[in-house]
Amino acid sequence: MDGFQTIIYEKEGGLAWVTLNRPDVLNAINLQMRDELWEVVHAALYDPEVGAVIFRGAGERAFCAGADISEFGTAPSYVEARRARQQRDLWGVLEEYPKPLLAAIHGYALGAGIELPLFCDIRIASEDARLGLPEVNLGYIPSAGGTQTMPRTVPRGVALHMILTGDPIDAWEALRWGLVHRVVPRAQLYAEAEALARRLLERPPQALGLAKRALRRGLDLPLEEALRQDGRLARRLQMDARVRRSLAGEG
């Protein structure tokens, strides 16, 4: 896809690479980037050639330093800002995304720069990564889901410390608490992310999508209800497999 000004979108062998491309401001997410991300994740979602998406940041210093604070207060009105966000709810789309999402994180990943990866299924960080939610230092709270996704990813006490102090943690501490799944040398970051993504491409896509749905939705359900949900999704997979075999003439 062409015409993007704040991101780069590339496809290669079933993978979609989405590069946050504002390195002069540490890839801070402005309104235009948010809208372009909304467009590109939908493009990847409906593209049968794309089986997984990897997010990364341009430049040497940051995956993403968060929201572009220079735009704070520039919306025509609070009502209009809320309407725009609801009409293009990037975070809601990522929460329900059926295809595997990966984040290859280097340098600073702060505020929205870690909230975006928190909506991803797998996060790989380079050794120089610094991850945090510093919004409290600016007098507000994480507004892209961090107050909810962080404590669903790391222990509650760790999430509270990160959100209330605003202090970032390094890659190894992030690995210790489960905020990232793997830490690698900077030079190996994208190769590691691609290798892992290609392993996922070898799995049946419907099974991956339903496994994601079962896990994400089940966490907020009582155990008995979550188990019933698992049963329904498993039966759906079995039924779809029988239909495919029947259409293929396998009986």
C-alpha cells in the first residue's frame, strides 16, 4: 500500500511488516499515525496473503516514545475527539484481531509505545529496550488501555508500580515479569521476530484465531463459563474441518 506518511507497510511471504516511521520524534503516535495504523491493520486483516503482522519502529532510538504530546488539546472539541476515536478504535480492533500480532521492540517503548505491543500476542525486545507508562508524570493516565492490559500481562503489583511511578524498566526486567517473551541482541531483533512469525504461519490460521479468542475472552469469564466457551470453539473447529474434508471429497 502506498500513500502513508507516518508508517511503512510491507508484505513478504505471508508476513506484513508495519513500521512506525517518525524517527525524528521517536515514532510518537500522532492522530495521523493512529488513523494510518487503523487503515493498515484492516488491510492486513482482509488480505488473504497476510497470515501475521509484525510491528517495529524506524530509527535507532525507539520503537515508539508514546503519544505525540504536541497534539494534546488541539482537537476541535472533547466531543469531536471522542467521536473520532470511537469511529476509528484502533485498540479495539487489535484486541479482537484474529491473526497473530507480534511486536519487535527496541529502544524506548513508552506510553502508547508499550500499549500497542500489549495488544500483540508476542513481544520480542532487544537488549537496549526501555519500557514504561510515564503518563502520570504528565498529569494524566494511560489512555490506550494500559491500565487494563498491563495488569493482565504482568503481576498486579508490578503494573501498579509502573503506572503510579511512571518509571521504565529494562528489557531483562520486562522478561522477568512476562512483559516481553524474549530478549535478543539488537542486531538479531527482526530476524528473531520473523522466524517466530513464520513458525506461526505453519499453524492452521483458524485454530490460531479461535485460540486467541478463547484466551482473551475467557480471562474475563468465570472458569465454568470460560470452559464452556472453549468447548463451543473446539466443536466449531471440528465441524469446519469436517466441512472442508467433505468439500474436498474425502468423505
